Amino acid sequence: MTAIDSLDDPQALQQLLFQLSHVNANFKITALRQAVAFQDKAPLQPILEALLDGREAVHSATLETIEVLKPWITDEQWLETLLKPSDLVYQAALSILETQGKEAPLKPVFRASFALKRSLRTQAQRLLARQAQQWSPKTVAWFIQTNTEILQKATPFSRMIVLEMLGTLGDKAPIEVFLAALQDDSADVRWTALLQLTAYGKQNQELPIEPIAALIHDPHTHVRRSVLYALETQEKASINLFITTLHDTNEGVKQAAALILCKRRSIQAIPALLQFLLNETTRFRWDFQHSVMEAFEELHEHIPIEPLIDGLKNDKKPVRLRAITLLTFLKARTPVKLLIKLFRA
């Protein structure tokens, strides 16, 4: 019987530490599995550090061991692990914390929510949002005040993260902070504020139209596109704003506006939408084409034939082809004889 085989042996822990630090994968895996029996006396820090091991078998064994021992892992140990300069460790630690759901310790989750890498930060913030649902009004107020104070003196990147953090409160989020951030000097901060407002609007919450619509002429493409997504959540948003945006200088922004108009099923927007569809030079995404087909099939009785007939006479082949495609959606109103004539020509 070796020392590690007996938990009562004074050398057992020392032997376990030796095997955990061994370069041989089999030694390390064996030690990780035996560490479970030590429970609260297990050497947690070297076990957490084993997450750095790039060998898949060792990494898997480490995750299994931590899963069992996590009731004895302190907030400070989680925090230290989350400070390790390795995405692999960070991802693993977050995944384990996520299994604890609303019971996960707050401090490590809060710290991870400020991660520099967006994918890791998003994962932590998703977990924080689940916890925030259980917070008392006092805790929510403290959270808002703390982050708002940081917002006043932070760098642009940190201001972005603070807005993301406040967004984890869901319908309890301070919308006035997001609206104020629409005036920020940083385009990325304005964009982040719009993302939070969009999420807020998707929860059937009412948003003020004017301060959001004011950014429709923002010099930055990703900001203008996000304005459309935020306003899409509001039924009271004027259809004219989306129609006007069909003339934007950026193809992505124009297609976003057209897609929203298709979803709205607005008869008023059909003439402008037809002109856009016929004359747009870039290739449409599949999901966009699918939305157009659904909208036109539903609104076929209101689609004017004249612009499509004119499109058939256009000297540009892509315009003629799109006109033919759109004419097929008119069902009984489709000028079949004209199309046959064109195909024979």
C-alpha cells in the first residue's frame, strides 16, 4: 500500500502533491481522481492549475475532479484561476461556474464579466444575468450605482463593458444610462448602448424613438445598423425612417432596413422596396431573399406591375432577372404571356 492509498497517512497529501506535479500524464490523472477522496483537504490550487495542461485526457480528468470538489473551492481561488493568462483555463473555469447556475459565487462571476475577450465576457455575463434575477432591490440599486460611477471615469473600452454589465439586469436595467451613452464620443460605446436598448426592447419594453433615431446618420456603419435593430423592436417607430434608410451609403445598412420592411409587411413601403430590390447591385443573403419571398407572396395583391415591367426593359441583366423573379410572386396577376415572350426572345 502506498502512502497515497491511505488518507490517514501523514505522507498522503505530500504524495498527492508530488503526483499532481508529475510530467507523466498517467501519474497526474491518477492523482486527480484520488484527490476527490480528500474532499475539503484536497490541494485545490494545483488541481485548478492542472487546467493549464494542454493534454486532453489530463484536462478532462481535471474538469471531472473540480466538478466534485467545487463545494470547497473559495471565491478567492476561483478569482486566482480566472486571472491565469490562458483562454483554456478561463473557459474551463467559467464552464464549471455555469453548472452552478444561480448558486455560483458572485465575486468570480463578476470578475469574469470584465474579461477582455468578448466570448469569455459574454459567457460570464450570461451567468451573471441569471443570478441578477434573484437579487433584492437593494442589491440591484448597489449594482447600478457601482457601475454608473465606473462609467463616469472609465476608458471607452471599460465604458462598453459597464454598459454590458448593466444590461445583465434585463428589464431592471437603467434605460436612462443607455440613452445618455448614445451621446458618447466613442462609436463603440454608442453601439454597445444600442445593443442594450435592443435587448430591452425585445422584452416588450417601450423605448423613446427620437434619441435612438437621431443616430441614423451616425458616421459609423455598425452604429447606424444597430439603430435599425433597436427601432425594429418598437411598433410605433415610423415606417418612413426605414424607407429613408434604403438610400444609405452602406449596403449592409440598406439591406437591414429592407429586411425590416419585409417583416413589417407594410403596403406603404412596397414602391420604395421594389426600387431597392430591382436596383441594388450587391448580392443578397439567403435569409434576406427568403424574407422577401415570404413578404411578396403575402402582399402580392398590392404589388404594382409597372415597375417590374420597366425592370424587364432595363439594360442591366441583374435588374431584368430580379424583375422576372419578383413578377412570379404576383400569382394570378403574373403576366405569363409576356414572360414567355421574353424567354423566347
